[in-house]
Amino acid sequence: MTGTGPAGQRRRPQKSHTRRDPADLKPGLAARQAAARLLSAVTESQASLDGLLDPSGGNPAFTGLGDQDRLLVRAILLSALRHLRVIDAFIDRLVDNPLPDGARALRQVLRVAAAQILYLDVPDRAAVDLAVSQADGDPRNRRFAGLVNALLRRMTREKDQLLPEISSVTPDFPDWFEDRLTQYYAGDAKAILAILSEPPAIDLTVKSDAAGWAERLGGLVLPTGSVRIGRPEGPVSGLPGYDEGAWWVQDAAASLPVQMFSKLEGLEIVDLCAAPGGKTAQLALSGARVTACDQSANRLERLRGNLERLGLDVTTQLTRAQDLIAPDGFDGVLLDAPCSSTGTVRRHPDIPYTKSPDDITRLARVQRDLLDHSAGLVRRGGELVFSNCSLDPEEGEAMVAGFLADHPAWRIRPISPDRWPGLEAAVTSTGAIRTHPAMLGHEDPRLAGLDGFYAVVLTRT
């Protein structure tokens, strides 16, 4: 298409009067500006999307928005990151000349608009118009406003024809991430990658009567005992049962590690990396006397707030897991260790852009140090449950194998494959748990899958 390349773009005459802030002129523009800024922070500076979108301590461009605009920004970013390579391929398909190497801000404007046009229920005209205003209001992009208009209008006309074609030949995620999935999951890798592009359902851990809550909320009961519901139109906190603390949000796979303990009632259990507190709540609900530790004061305060809503009583301690000293030890130790979180990409699609293979290797060393320390906190006859939400065996099976080789007094207590009917495939040959996102199939992909998790029970002989 002639005229949609930067080389042929005419320079627009400068107006002599002072420009008004475009955010004051068009409703919704501030949200698009925030989305572009935050997308840049993720893709160019490897900033965590969770941190940027934190309601209290997130990026001011986001926290300064109203509730509806925040929801829109979140939806734009999640869609853009789930389909970033397809979006970029579509943009590149529509320009006669490549975008300038230094036009990073321009690409972010186009990505934000494309996410709306291709994947969200936003009127095409609004997405195009606001993108043009966004470019026109930014000195870096002002000379490209005509390009933005022409390219995006063409995208709206040709998306039905081109999107299936481009999607079929363009990987969804960075090469390093897809390569490792293919290496470790062979026949399941294609199914895993397919479901990672689908928005996930919401899983709830309920205090009691899972079947009753599934009926009340229009959901279904999973093999883990979790209740799975579709994504509500409003906030989860508006659903029945939230205010009275009848349930909490927790992915089904994340509920498995606590269920792997042989016994909990009346025992002293420490949760070493406890925040935000889903597993802590499970432990307390099972009748354990729980000490919950975390090194972040803010996260620990959030944990206390969650447990207060749930009416559960635990002892909390602000400390790094590796600094905890307990001469008498504990009957059980739960170490849900910090990791690359590659098992949660469906909910956190920024991870392939903010993590790398080097991060996986580094985090595996951190986990090994934590596991060595945790072993010293377990009383004779007690159990140590290690878990994380990484899909990578370097952070799971390989790391635990190294621990067992160096600690011959320790062994794996195997989990029986019939522990969770319907999830038998998650039990490995050694009796550990390895879930991945393509497990728990359902005819509706929005109700299928679960996080990738590794979990194992270790005991001392």
C-alpha cells in the first residue's frame, strides 16, 4: 500500500499555538497512553507486569486511572503480550518500509491499537482514532500520525483475511521459551502453547461444600477439589461468598502441594515463602498450627489481610526463608520456592519477555540453597514439601535429584497416581507431581488447563 511507509511520510506543518494535553481532549486516551508506557516497560526494560499493575504501588500512569480505565489497560496488556509476535508480524506486513530502529515508542502505539483491533471487543474506529491522537500528542511520533492512521485502517479492513494466515505461521512467544517447551514436553508442547494464548478461568479453593459453591457460582468441581468458574464481568470480590471468606482465588495446581502432606491437623507447619497466602490458608484450614514467613513486609501485610477475611489464624514472621532459625524444628515444612514462574504464563504473559534461560539457572541455584536450609528445619519423621510454578525441569526434577544425591539420608515419599482421579498423568514415575497447562481438558478452552507446577514430598530416613 503506497504511502504507509515512514520514508514517504510528509512532514506536517507545526502549529504556532500551544498544544493542549490530548488526554484532556479524548476520553480513553490516557488509558491507551498508559498501556503503551507499561508495554514498553515490560518489553524493553523487563519490568514485571504484576508490579506495574499493583493497585497501591504500581506505575503512576496506571494507578492514576479510574476503575474502568484500569480494567481496559489490563485487558490491552494481557492481549498484547499473549499475541505480541503475531501483532508485530501483522504490523510489519502492512508497512512498505520497515519501521525505523529508533521508533520504539511508535511500535508501542501500534501494538496497543492492534491488540484492541485484533483481539478485544473495542470498536475499530475508537482504537484507530485514539492511536492517531496518541501519536499526534507525542513529539517522538507526531510525524508518523498519518502512518498510524493508514496502517491501522488497513488492519481493520484486512484482519479477517490476514490474521488467520499470519497466526498460522508466527510463533506466539519468544524462541527461547518455545524451544524449551519443545525440548522438555515433546508431544504436549503444541497443546501447551495453544492454551497459553487463551485467557484462563478462575479457580477457587473453598472452605467446604465445593459442589454447593460450584452450583451457586455456575462453575464445576475439579479433581483437586477446587471450584472453577468463568471470568465474571465485574471484580471477583463482588461474587457471593467473598466478603464472608467462604473461598479464595487459587489455581487448582497451586492447591496440590499442601494436599501432599500425609497429615496436618494439630501439627506445627512452617510456610517459608508464604505470601500472598493461598497455601497458608489451606494449611490453617486443615487444622495445622502454622507459621507463615515472608521477606517482604508489604506482601506479609497483604497475607494478613487475606487471612483476616478468611477468618483463619496463623503466626506470621517477617524473615527470609534462609535466615529462619528454629532449634526445635517443625513437623512439616512447605517451601514454595521463588522461580521463573513459566508455569503461569497463561495468567502472566509477560514472563517470556521478562525472564531468560540465565534466570532459570540462577533461580535453580537459589532454590537449591533454600532446599538445603529447609531440610534442617524438619523434625525426625517430618515431611518437607518442595514446590514451584516453573515448567522447567532445571528448577524441579533436576534440582531435586541433585539435592538427593548430596543428601543420601533423604528420599522422595511417592504420591499415588490415584490420589486425584482425573489427574493421574500429573504423577511422575518417581511419585512427584508435574502439571502443565494442557492438562484438565474441557470442550471450552476457557475452562480447560491449569498452571504448570512441580511438587514433591521429601522425608529423612
